[in-house]
Amino acid sequence: MTSILTTIGFDADDTLWHNERFFALTQDHFADLLADFTERETLMARLLDAERRNLPHYGFGIKGFTLSMIETAIEVTDGRVPAAVITQLLDAGRDMLSHPVELLPHAADTIDALRHSHKVLVVTKGDLLDQERKLAQSGLRDLFDGIEIVSAKTADTYTRIFNQHGTGPDQGLMIGNSMASDVIPMIQAGGWGVYVPHGLTWAIEHATAPDHPKFHEIKDLGALPDLLQSL
């Protein structure tokens, strides 16, 4: 195993376990509830605008998403949204906060294999209680040397984390399904960024792949050990 890298950080949502598909199902329900007031395409665009606008206030996660749905429902109905619809949106948010954790292929085996030769971390953002719940239910928590639940993933965030838990970002690697959050800022911090695509990715997390020698893309987590051998 490579001696260049000492520490590997794993994103959680849609890298270790399914997450975005629950948002997609809730958006479908949201569109059905507001079908009498606006077209789906318009509604989704307004919702995305609200999510972008609210990120500095609510952060990432289901609670902020739920509040953005309610705000959007009020806006597109000019304040006429029925109370029953608001109730159903609140119920949908609560349902999302209790959905079961389903691991993605190779997640447990890959972490278990790499933790004997590297420090392994989970670096995730979102609601603290929800992320702690998913970590506990995943069965993966005890495999990690460190767990960081952060409000945002920036180059400074990765520098702090990989200095604290490892030997610096220049000897660290971050892997995840978000080019914008998992890959680009880690490379900016001086480390390796590995992109593992997921079928569903939130539009806010989209970004162009960097043209950089420390950027790599793999098809799934099972390919990570071989990639590390080649670095």
C-alpha cells in the first residue's frame, strides 16, 4: 500500500449510503401537492433558488430543505397554500429524518481494508443529529479513526481536519460524490480528491472536474484500494 498517503477521508451521504433518492421522492410528493398552483419545472426551479438562498441561514440537511419547501409553497401560491399542505410537508421532513440507512456497494469492505494501513475519517456536512443517527445505524462508526460533521467543506476545513487527524492535507485523500464539496476544495488544500459518481446528485453540488494531477475518478468504492496502489 502506498506510503505517500497517510489519511483518507470519506464523504457520507451518497458515498457511503443512499441519501439523495429520499430527497427526490420528497420532491415528487412536493410537486404533487402543488400541482394545482404551478408546473413541476417552475416549482423545482423556485425550490432550488430557495435552497441556495437559505444555505447561509439553515445550512445543509433535511431541516433546511423542509423549510425551503414551505417557503416555496407560500411563494408560488401567493400565500394561499392550504394548512393541510404545510402539514404534509412537515410530515415528509420528519419521514426523511427517520429513513433507514442503506449502504452503497463496497462501503464497509473498503473502509475495513484501508483502516489497517491508513487513518480513515468520515467528513460529512449536514444536520448534526441526522448525520449521527445515520452513522450509528450504518454499522460503520467504529471503523473510523475520526468523525467530522461540518457546516461546509472548504479548503480551510480540510486543512484543519487533515492536520488534526493526519499528517496534513498534502498526505491526505478525500473521496466523495460531490465535485464541489469533496474534490475541488481538498485539491485546493493540497491533497488528493477522488470523485465517485452517484446516480443522483444535488444540483448545488455540481462542478466541472478539475484538470489536476491529484484528481481521480473511480466507478465505485471498490476501486479505491487499487487506485491507492497506483499513486
